[in-house]
Amino acid sequence: MAAEWDSGSEAGPTGEWPPATASPVKEKEALPEESDAGVSVSGSSEAKVDDGNIQEAESSLREGLSLNYEEARALLGRLEYQRGNVEAALRVFDGIDLQAAIQRFQPSLSEKPLSKRNNKLRSDSSNSGSQHAASLVLEAIYLKSMSLQKLGKAMEAAKQCKSVLDAVESIFQCGIPGVMVEQKLQETVSKSVELLPELWKQAGAYQEALASYRRALLSQWNLDDECCTRIQKRFAVFLLYGGVEASPPSLASQTEGSFVPRNNLEEAILLLMILLKKWFLGKTHWDPSVMEHLTFALSLCGQTSVLAKHLEEVLPGIYPRTERWYSLALCYFAASHNEAALNLLKKSLNKNESPNDIMALLLAAKICSSSYLLASEGVEYARRAIKDAESSDGHLKSVALHFLGSCLAKKSRVASSDHQRSLLQTEALKSLNEAVSLDRHNPELIYDMGIEYAEQRNLHAALKCAKEFIDATGGSVSKGWRLLSLVLSAQQRYSEAEVVTDAALDETAKWEQGPLLRIRAKLKVAQSLPMEAVEAYRTLLALVQAQRKAYGSIKNSAEKLFQEDEDKVSEFEVWQGLANLYSSLSYWRDAEICLQKAKALKAYSATTLHAEGNIHEMREKIQDALAAYFNALSTEVEHVPSKVSIGALLAKKGPKYLPVARCFLSDALRLEPTNRMAWYYLGKVHKHDGRQADAADCFQAASMLEDSDPVESFRSL
């Protein structure tokens, strides 16, 4: 450290120090040089300074170098600190009166240069000398702070360090100028600014640490880019992981029109983005941990699309391209941009890149498992992942088997024949059971297996899985309660299902109660309690509208994602449910009002058009009903209720319409094999067509499904 603070002066050739012709300023600069000649200035300096000889050593320095009291002690203390004599250095530093020194330095350091050239030169020389003296004293207080820190006195160290910065602000009231500031003075200021927050943290004074970080970044300290970067990174890390909630910056530090962070997370993200921008501009070196912290922060607030943008901006060569593609795929998948995520994974899994990357294969299989159209592709990814995981990791193999089962189940729902559907369903259950054997305590796996059992109407097994899921999660996940309630309703145990739903509402946060309230309303309908069902829908509507107000306008993209969340109920669904309920009660005016409300939220909806057709049908306006049903199919080609309704109406119009009706009903069953109304009307078509055996089979299927029909489709889970 002596070399760091040395200004470059050397001892004379004879070994005598200081040289006879040396100026006072240069003599003071030369003192820190740890040479035999330097130590000979003061006989007491070679040994450890104690309470008895501090005054003598200080007097020797003052007489030999023409220093004042504070400067002499600063030099002596620094020498002791550099030798490792921390306690002795501290005793020397204790005698320095910082406030007295500030009063002496302030006029000369803050005065303006004179206009005349000679006076200006004389003023600059005086200013330089005052800066050097100020540098000595401020450095001494900084070293005193360091000494206290080494002795474990963090709070006292922080107070001393703060006094350095207070003194600098007192001397330079308009901030440290970018020019005409001595290098050593600037170094002391920079080190003090960087050290102070760390000392407050060590002392447990976290609010003071927050204030110090902001003071460091908002005040005019003339810090270089590297120092400022270190402070910004440490501040961001502290905000993210410190466990202390910071209040917003004070109004005095806010610029009009600028973004003001509202919480720790926003402030940390802002700092990390500033650091990335510095790197893009070439002002600092690349630090991979900055991107790691930003990834964590943006993931916490669900802004993974923003993270993807920053990953795309990172220059080539920083990350391997397959790693970048996988990270981007994760971001897009989290932001529900599944198509973009899958395209990136396809590039990564190309035979010329990383075709056996098991994590990319698993993510691709997971994305495909959420879509009927991609299910076949997902089966291939899952099987490749199983093959790669055979000898490496049982857990990864279990995950791959899980996704394989999910993809096979999705694929079975669009199978072209009953035989193929049955084979796929059997294979799906086999994969899920094998996955459970490898990972018996995976709640999500148990839940998905319960869904598959329920879809195949194995209600006993589905009930067991639902209970296991609730036990595994402690009842903290609402979808487990919903599955249990729907399985009980499929067993015609409506009162028990209602008890389960009420218990789930007690265990669920208010904002997550929507799907449970919807099930409660449908349970009331199933029990022929229409007025209680209306009341349940009103409660649900109040909750949904409160959510919409809390989350602002639906036009915002983030809120669109919120509205489309599978665990939320949209206002459109509530009005639609009320319209169907009022239609069943023949309350036409109320039903039409609810339909208009639904149309205002979603103008072109197959569900709304089907409900409109249903009202026309009940009022015996058959042509208007058919027109509404066909309009619904034009909006959504695979809308099963509309196909069933068209088939049912055409079957009533006479023998020549029976083939067309049979086509619509058969297509509906291809899409939804468990639709009991489709089986029922198909049975009527066969009966009118003279195929009594086929009609009997269809009626039997409809009867069996009616006995195991839940109040809400299992596919809604």
C-alpha cells in the first residue's frame, strides 16, 4: 500500500533523507517510501509506536517536514498501518481533529481561480498544496476506518468512513470536479465511497447501507467506470438477496419524467440493466454474474420476454449458441410463446448441433404435451430423452416418461379410430405408472395420472390419485381440490363434492378462488338449486371484476396473460355461464342480457354463438338456431357442442337429413369420445335409420357416461 500512495520521489544518492534542496511538498510525498533512509527521519518510527512516544514521533515529523499537527499524525499513522501495526496506527489516528482540518482546507479548495495569469498560477499552486494536505488527512481517517474494521468494530468503522465523505462534501460543496483534483485525494474518496455500504452491512445497519449505496450513485464523487460498476453490482445483489425492503428513493434525487422504482426488485433490475448497457458501450468488462442476477430478477416478476431480449443482444461468442438457444427457449416458454420456444429447440436438437441434449429434449416434450397438434412430435422427443437418460439419471428418466405419458394421452384424444385411441390410452397409463415407480413422491406426476384415469372414467383410481395429490401438497394447491370435487361429482356424490369445494375455498387465497366458485355454481345447477347457482355466479362475478380492476386494463399484454391463466376465470366465462343457466330456466330476457355482456367482452366466440342458438332452439326458432350453430362452427371448426346441436336438429328434420346428422355426431365423438349427448343423439339417428343394434349400443354408452359425467369437463383442469 505504501507504493500505491507514493508520488514517485526518491532519496538522495548519499542515503540522507530528506535531501537538503527538497521542497516541503515533495518531502511529504516521499515519506511513505519504506526505505532505511525514510525511517531515519524519526528515531521512534522504526519501532512500534506506543502511547509514550506518539507525541515525540509527531514532533519529529513536524520539525523535519514543516507539517501541521494533523498532517504529521496522518503520515505517522499511515506508516504504522502499512507495517501491520493496526492498534498502534489507530492510537495515532485518534489524535487527528478532522473538523479543524476541514475548516483550514475549505477556503483554499473551494475558492475560484483568479483572472490574472500570475495570481492564477499562485492560486493553483496554493490549491494543489491544500489538496495534498487534505488528501493526507482524509486518507488517515479512511485508514482509521480500515483499522477499526480489522479489529471487528464495524459500526465505529462505518461512522469514521462516513465522516470522510461528509468532509469531502463540506469541502467540495458542488461535487468533486472532474479536473484539477489530485489523484490521491480522488483515490481516497473512491475507496471510501465503495467501502461505506459494506461496513454498514457488516454492522447490521441495513437501512444505512441502502442509503449509502444511493448516496454513492447519486452524488458527484467523480468515480471511474470500474468503481461505479462494482458499487452498482453490489447494490443490485443486496437488493435481490439482502432480505431488506428498501423504500423508494427520496424525491430530492428524482429527475422529473424519469422512472422511479417502486420496490427492491424494480431497483435491482434497473441497476443490472444499466450494467449491461455499460458493457454494450464498452465501458466495462463482461461479467457473466450480471446476466445471472438479471435472469433471477426478471424470472421473479414474470418478465421472461424482457430477459429474452437481453439474451438476444449479447454478442456472439459470449455463450455457446446451443446454450443461448436453450436459454431463449426457456424464456419464451415461460412467456407462453410456445411456438418460438419449440423452433429454437429444434435448431438446438438438429443432428449437426446437440441432438442428444436431454434438457432440450425434455423441454421440447413438455411444450408438445400441452397441444393435441404437437403430441405426436412430443412422443418422439420424450422417447429420445428416455433413451439418453437410461444410464445416467433415474430422475430424468422419470420426467421423460411423465412427458411421454402426457403426450400419448393428448395424442389419443385426436385418434382416428376407437382401437387406436384405446391403444394410446393404455400406453399412456403404462408410461405414467413407470414414471411413478421411479419417482413416487412427485405430486405433479400423481396429478396427471389422476387426470388420465378420470378421462378414461376409472373414477376409483382417479379419486385415489386426487387424495394422494392433496396429501402430498398439504392441500395448498387448488387444482387438487378441483380434481377431487369433479371426480366426486362424476360419481353423483354432489353433496360431498360441495363439502370438498367449501373446504378448498377456506384453504385457498382469494385471488385463486375463481375455478372453485365456478364448480360450486355448477354443483348447485346439478342439484336443481338454480337460485343458489345464480348467487354462486354473482359471487364469482364480483371476484372476477375485482381482479380485473386490480390488474388494470385487459389491453396490456401482461394482463392478457393473467386473464388467460389456466387457474383464473374470465369475466366472459361467468356471463356465459349465467346465460346458459337463465336459458335452462326459460328466463329469456335475463339470458339475452348476459349474452350481450359476454359478446361485449369477446365479439366472436363459438361458445356465445352456441348459447344464442340454444335460446333460439328453446323458443322453437329452428332456422335461427341452425344459423347460430353454423356460425359457431365457422368461428371454431372443432367446437363439439355446436356439432352435437346441429346433428340433433338435423335428425329431427326427416330421413333425408340423417346421413348428414350422423356425420356431425360421429365427428363430435371423434373429438370428444365421452360426450354423452353425442352418443344419445347418434343412437336416435341409428334408431330412425333402422339400425336397432347400433342404436342400443349408443344408448348404453350414453347411459354409462351420464352416470359418470362430472359437472365440468375434466379437460378444464
